[in-house]
Amino acid sequence: MNKFKIIALMLPLAAVLSNCSSAKKNKDYVDVKKITYTNDVKPIITTNCTPCHMPPQGRKEPFENYEQVKTHIGAILERVTLPQDNRKFMPPVNKKPSLTEDQVAVLVNWQKQNMPE
């Protein structure tokens, strides 16, 4: 009879412990890459916003360094996500290809991560 009591007590305990395992992955957890200006954002800006936003040729708001891009990230995101037929869309369709969804996602996630340098 004692074996049955031990088994009866151990089964619920085993079920609880199996659900508390630190080795289990939370299905809601998403490993988000840490995005930085230097490694991720600057190459996108340099490739897609030059020469218009890079002095000395640039005649528009300069985006040549971290502080300038950080200050204007809201406006940058607004312009690169407009419909391409909108006259305010950036970069101009006749000058550069539009940013890819992945490039826009990098900018969005950088902003969400408080724009680390």
C-alpha cells in the first residue's frame, strides 16, 4: 500500500516540476537582435540617403552622424514608409531604390530599443 501512496504523491509533483523546467522555452519569447547605429543603421542611411543628406553635396537635413539620425528617426521612418507615389516618399524613386522591409524593420526596432549608438 505504501508504494501506491508514494506513486500517487510523486505523479502530481513530477507534473509540476516538468512545467517549471528552466530549460523549456517560452513560446511568447522572441530573441530580438540588439541593433546599434554603428553596425546596423549607419550602413542603411549611408547607402540610401547619400548624397542628398550628406554634406557637402547634401542640400537637405543632414544625416551624417548618430545624433542627427537619432534626432530625425521619426521623420525618417515616416518618409520611408509612405506610399511610393507620395511626393514626400524617400528615397526618391527616380534616384534610389526604396528601402526593403528588412531595412525599415531595422530602423523601427532601433527606435524601439532607444536608439543605442
